[in-house]
Amino acid sequence: MAKKNLPQGIINRLFGEYSEKRLVVVQTYDEFLAREDVRMMLTYASLRIAEGDSLALRLWWETTVKEELQEQSNIRFVFVQREQFDVPDDIAIYADTTQFVARHIFPRYKWALIKDQSIGTLNYLYQYPGRVSIDELRTHHIIAEYQTSYEGAKEKIENIIAEWDKLFAKIKIDKPGEWLPQASALILRALEIGNLSALMPKVDELNTLFQQHLVERYASIISSTTPPANKAPKNVCQVLPFIGKQPKEDKLALVVVDGMNFWQSQMLVNSLKNKYFDINTQIDVIYSWLPSVTELSRQAIFLGKYPSVSYQQSSSSESRMWEDFWLSKGFINRNQILYEHGSTIALNDIYKRVAWVTVDLDEKMHASDDFRYLHAATKLWVEEEDLLNNIGDLLQQGFKVYITTDHGNIETKPSRLLSQPEKVGSPSLSKRHVTLAPQASRVLFEQDHRGEVLQIDPASCTYYPTSNHCFSNIPMNVTHGGTHFFEVLIPFITITKE
């Protein structure tokens, strides 16, 4: 269950948890909703606030609200009455009316003691309301405890940002292997102190450079030739051809962890090192297929070349592709080739080529509200016995183990639904890209979404959000399918025993 937060608590008070109305007219008996920091917080939560008398409501309705309510959007509107009046009938059919008292959000605390605290402190108190009334002494103790913790975290995030700025002072965006591991390590540190949001403006700046890099170079990256056996592949299409260049007598295993971000792969490697002290690990950076979805990018891994858009994703198809590839490399005995999909691997001495696909992390990813929850879920995942034992068993039986993924993931923000002519039934459920239907007008679409979308291949009809937004007016949580470097740049890990 997602942790409670103050803006959502206020919204629930104003609109009710199940109301479908997007406009509410409020009578209030304090100045809480007039605070500038409160209004800014609610603006970030897609709320728009105005205040005044009946004339002010009429003007706001006619100039802003009425038109906006016709759009499919997640934005909602709050009008605060400065004096009580009856809402006009033509507005009332679209609006709820309610009363709002800020102290009711904090029933266990004495409102006089906390009403002037910062938004950060109030949000902390809201998340930890207690089960009984909290006296003055305990209230001051809780506030002091939070503020001490906050100042420590603030100092840490400032150090992280300074290290980030130093790292990217002279960035070579076309060499992600030189910067992504360090960037992901800093992202992990920010996640550990619960303050990734402070680092995200820097991440956004980097992603802007990365997306321009994709526009300029992705076609050549994805069509490049497979490197020699002593270097890592560059993209998912090269994974099998690269492994195929290894000595035939070697025992080789490919582990595909569905939906693993690069910073998650660092957590996995750390966990493996803690459990197995006699292993060598190397993490390289490769590119996923675009769109960064399972049915295309994982297909590219097991096909060893460009994927087909008509492909139907299934474990049986992957098993067949895995077997066909090694038979084409001269493996006469099919019994030496194993494909597994699930939580465990059934090994025996005859196997020389093993593939294991696990979707446990992908399921945790799609169930996460944001990176904070995904980070917590990943901590548990990297300690799971089945995961560690499967990889350990492969190493123990002499396999050289390669671990990769089909795509990363990203914490998204809702934007807006696509209009009906733009809908195409894309195979992705992520809402992070759209391929226009033949009847759709590219010109109109680009005009409507100017500055919000980009194309990697101008000859295609596929568009991607330029930021972390999704084509939806409701939260999509953590997902994938777009061009953010969180989604596109993925790990290729090589593990051997010493």
C-alpha cells in the first residue's frame, strides 16, 4: 500500500476519495489554503486554486475552467469562497460544494502547535499521525526529530549533486559506459536517503542530451556489427551473436531479468558479491530496442537480429529461438540446450547452453508507485534465495554467466489521453510511445503535441514523450516503453568464478 502524503490527503478532503467531479467550491475557516507553499504543493499535484466572491467564480469559470473541463485531463479545480454565496446553477451541475478545515487532517495533533510548520514537516506529521492524541512535548520531539533528519539528508543530497556536476562537467554522451555506472551509483545514494527528487532536475538535463544523441545515433548503434568476443555487445540484437563468438567448448548461460533498470543491476551485483566471494563481475552498458517493450526487445535478444512487429510474445517462442540459434552454431545434440522461464532452473551435467528468463522483478516494477517503492522492492528481490541460488548453481557447474534485460524502467507522470484519431492499439501497455494509425494526421499530431514528443526515426509514425510523461491522464506508476536513458540503457553483466 502506498504511503499517505499530505497533498493527496487534502485532495481527498476536498473532493472525496471517489468523486468524479473536477471542480469543487469550498467554504474554509482558516488561511491554510491561502498559504503560498500549500498552493505550490497542490499545483504540483495537478490542482488549480482560485478564490473570491461569486463574480470571481463566474470569471474563472468562463475564462478557464469551462473549457478545461472539456479536456481529458487529470487537472482539478478548487474555488475558495471568501464570502458565502450560492453557486450558479450552470456551474453547480459540474461542481461539488464542501467545507474544509485544515486541523481535521491532523486529528491527533494540537493544530495551534503545528499550523505554522513547513510543508515538509506537515507532510511528515501527516504520514505518522499516531493512534492517540499527541501532547505538546511529544509533538515538539517529533518535529525536532524530523528536522534533524532532514538537515542531515539535505547535506548528503548537496554532496551527491556536487559529485554529479563534477561527473558531467565534460560528458561524452555517446559513451554511456563511461558515465552511466557512476550516474546510477549516485542515483542509488539519493534513493537510499529518500531524496531522489532533488537530483531529478540534473537527471532531466542529462536525459535531454541523451535523447538528442538517440535521434542522431540510434540508427547506427542498432545496425552496428557485433564486436569481437573480448568486448561487450552494443545492443540487444548482438547479445546472442556475441555469446556465439565464445569458445564452443565453454559452458555459457544467459540470464534475462525482465524490466531491470541499471541501478537495480548494481544492487544485484552487490548482492551476488556478498554471497559469492570467489566471483569476477563486469558490468557493461548496451542499448535496448526501441520501443523499449518486452515483445520487441526481448525478441531481439533471443532472435539475435531485428525483431518482427508481428511477433507474439511467449516463452515457447523464446525457447525455440534459443534452440535454433545454437543448432545453427553446430550443436548437434539438442539435449545440451536448455531454456527455463520461471523461478528455478533444473540443471544437469549435460547442458552446455542455458537460458533463464525471470519476470519477478518486472512484476514488482509495474506494481510500484514510484522509484522509492521500487527501490524497497528491489532490496528484497536481490536477497531472494531462488535468484541467488540459481546464479550460484550455474557458476558452480562451470558456466560463464551473462545477465541482461530487455528494457529498463521509469517513474512516470500523467499527461493526457490521446484523442481518438491518434489511437492505434500499440502493443505496449506502457503509454510511453504511440505509433499513429494510417488514417491519423502526423501534421495535426505534431502541432497538438509540439515540444512534448520526439521521433527517433523520422520515417516512422512512432512518437515518444520527451520527458517522463505518459500518454494518460491517470498515474501509470513505474513503467517502460519510451526513450529515457532509464529505459534504453541497460546492463550486460559478465560473471565468472575466480
